[in-house]
Amino acid sequence: MFVAQGNTTLAKTTSYKIVLPFYLYAAVSFLLATVLLVFSSAQFLIHYFHPTILAITHTMALGWATMIIIGACHQLVPVLIEGELYGNKLAYATFVLMAIGIPLLVHGFYVFNVGVFTQGGGLLIIFALLLFLYNIGKSITQSKHENIHAIFVFTAIIWLLLTAILGWILLFNFTTMVLPYDSLHYLSLHAHIGIAGWFLLLIIGVASRLIPMFLISKYNNTNLLWWIYACINLGLLLFGVLFFLTAKLIYYAFPIFMVSSGIFIFMFYCLRAYQQRIRKQVDAQMKLSVFSVMIMAMPIVFIILLLLLMTYSNVNQIRLVTAYGFVLFFVWITSIILGMTFKTLPFIVWNKVYHHRARIGKTPNPKDLFDDNIFKLMSVCYLIASVLLLSGILLSNVILISCGAVGLLCTAILYNYNVFILLKHKPV
């Protein structure tokens, strides 16, 4: 199969039949998460370990972000390594196991019944990730063109698997103390190896290839990418060591500095790619993606504030922790996905509908397969809603939170509408 690059260059990639179910599942999950958010605004003022907040967080982290990223990886990794996906059946099995496991897990959190069905959901997710890791690993090793981007992806999947295994153990720890401390104690470890190890590493690995490509930029600096890779992974390993040694909070400044250094180097990498772009006019999708890179510093600010407050103050940090989680999942990760969906999905749909006509006749551009005005309206709704909800969390104002939640629901509806337009596209 092939994906169009400007209607002329054709690059090998994975069948749309494998990739599209992940995108569709993610879109529906995003919508469901925002519906839950609208009816749970007051819970944001209670505690971030509230059952409803846990359900929303895992719907966003697994159903929305992870599912769409796994789907995109099945398409993008073959392009990165200039080879083929090792196993299509493995990809289908990954989808089925994730699709069943996620709702079982989320429902368990929502009703706060972490019994056999919830634990079974977690186990299905672990099995799915093992298949995903094996599939991507075999694809890379069978290719003669493995590169730094593929290594980012493979390492990120390992961190995701570790995150899932720890999360599964924490489910048992709710009812039977299999760990020295309660599950809340391990929440920061579970969250950060998932956020920095899975999302951050993978997003940087893929975006460092896609952003220059979509900007048509000649910039490339593999040495910088290796520095980013080392900073983030060493920072995460140091974080884990300090956590299990129950080190003083001040020592966590070292892993924070290392991971932050990796982020700022990546921001510099994107800036150079932007400066050296050949395409001077940047479309709305790339503007949202570039915006998501710019706001990568926001979580760093929050975690530094948390570290300082926890070290030198007795002030309650619950609001700041909740705001930190919101920035990570609803601002940073979501803004990247909203932008990149409409840079990658149109190519997948174009390939499905027009690949057989690419050399024999004129076809529409991938960017013409969705409604750009709807995308711009979605972006405006998203930006306004994010500001309102974040302000509401920080100010403990349920009205602002509710307004922001409604705005995010509108964002999800518009996003799903545009995805539906893409998936239903017929030849013209």
C-alpha cells in the first residue's frame, strides 16, 4: 500500500484497514471523555484521585491518546524504516484487545470496583501492548533502514508496557497490599513513566520527522535527537531510582532538569525546522501542531511549582496537581492530536480512495477531504475551552470549569464530525 505525498511521490505504508479502526475508536473515546467531563465538573474541585477523574483520565490517556497513537504507529513506522509492518494480524489483535480492555478498566474506575473485570481489562491491555511491542520490534529488525525515529518509538512502547504493568499491580494493591505502600503513593511514578516515557518520547520521535516533512523543511540534526533521547531516558531512570529510594524531594530537581533539557532541545529543533522551511505559508493544522510544541513548557512550569511547594510550603497542592494533569492530557497531548489527525488521516483516506488513480488521472489533495472551516471552528472552541477550564481549576470556580467542559464537548463533536466526513469520503 502507499500514501500520497503531494499526489506525486508515493511511499510504502500500512493498509488503511488496520489503521482506521484506531482513529475511529479514539474519536469516540474523546467524545465520551468530554461528555463525562460535562457531567463531572464539580469533581475537579474534590481530589484528582476521585473515581470519576480516574475514569476520565484513563479514557483520555488510553482510549483517546494511546489508541490514536498506536494506530498512527502502524502506519508511520513502516514509512520511517522504509519497510513493511511485520504482522497485520498482530495489529488487528492489538486493536481488539485494547478495544475490550479499555472500557472494562474505565468502567471499573468510574464505579470504583477494581475487581476481576477491571483487573481483566488491565490484563487485556498488557497483552495488547506485548503484541504491539513485538510487532514494531520485528518490523524494525527486519528493515535495513532503522533510524533514530524508530528507536524513539520502540523505547516509548517499552515505557508504555511498564506503565501498564505497574498500573495493573496497583489495581490489586487497592484490595490486597502487594506493595509496601498504598496505590496513591505510586501514582506519580505510574503517571510520569507513562507521560514522559510513552507520550513524550513517542511524540518527539514521530514529530521530529513529521514536522519538518509537513513544513517541507530541509532541517535535520540527528545528534540533537540523540541528546534528547538520552536526556529523557536518563531522567526517567533517575526519577525511578529516587522514587524507590524515597529520596528527599529536592533531589527530584535533577531528573526534572534532564527531562526539561530534552524538551527544550526539541523545541529548538522544531524552531530550526520552522526557520528553514521551504513552504512559507503554514496551514491551520500545522499551526495547531506548532502551538502544541510551544506549550510543552507549561507542564515543566507546573511540576517545578509543585516541587517548590511540596518542599518549602504546607499549602494544599491538590488544585495544582489537578491543573497539571489537565494541562498534560487536555492541552498538550490533545492539541498535538487535533493538529496531526488532519495531517495524517487525510493521507490514509486518500490512499484508500485514490491510490489506484494516482498515476492515471488528477485527484483531489488530501487536505480537501475534510472541512477546513469546521477544523478552524474546532480549534477556536478548543483554545477557549482550555483557558476556561484551566482557570476554573486554579480558581476553584465550578462555573468556569463547566463552561470549559461544554467547550471541550463542542470541540469533540466538531472533531468527530470532520473525522466522519473523512471516513465517508467517496471518489469524485
